[in-house]
Amino acid sequence: MATMLVDLDHLLATPIYDAARCSIGFHPLHGLVPVGVYCLLCLPSRSRIVGIGLVIHMALDAIHCRMTGGVWFS
């Protein structure tokens, strides 16, 4: 559940919540570089649980993007 803190970057957007906006590629912690870091966190055993949680979070956000707008990057 702590991996949901990555959504704090939504507070930087205006409006904070937009149901039609794709998080992937829009918010700073939902970009390609952070997602790569989240994947790397899956490798060491000490950070594996957090890494897997973040990767699942990004996968669910990507599914939401595909379902609502059909695009991943704005």
C-alpha cells in the first residue's frame, strides 16, 4: 500500500484529478525513467517488494490509460 505514495505527484497537476488524463508520461513519477528505476528495484531482494508494488501500480495506470484514451503519452 505504501507504493501508492507515488501518486503524490498528482498534486503538482492542474487540475489535481482528471479522469480522462493519462498518468503515464504526464506526472513526474510516472515517466519512463522512473518506471525503469522501479523495474530495477525488483532485482535486489531488499527492495523487491517495493519494486513489484510500483511496477504493478504503473501497469494498472497504463491499463487505465488504454481503456480511457487509447494513448500512453501526452
